[in-house]
Amino acid sequence: MPNKSTPTSPESCSDPEQTVPTITIGITGQATDDLALALGAVLRLVKDGFTLGFDHNETGSYRFSID
């Protein structure tokens, strides 16, 4: 089941047992446009509920996970 948590800052959590989602992203590219395209792809996937993903092509790659 996709993670649908609402992002919050650690300071705003009143329940000490509640965990705050953290995203880890790795992006490589031959030009800054490659990085921007990869970041856009990651954002679309996260908005669609994915918590893990990766892809690559001739000019770059990305990998992400939400913990």
C-alpha cells in the first residue's frame, strides 16, 4: 500500500511515536537539464503514491525511496 502520509516537520509532531516520512533521492546526469527532468519524474511518482523507484537512460539516472 503506498505511503500517503502528510508531510510534517519533526517540531510539529505532538506524538513522539509518530514517524516523519523521509525521502532519499540520488540523481545523476550529463547536464543540469537531465537533473531537472529526473527530479520532475521523482516528484510525479511520489505524488502518485510510489515510495520507491528508479530509472535510467543515456544521459542520466535517478533512484528514490521514502522511509
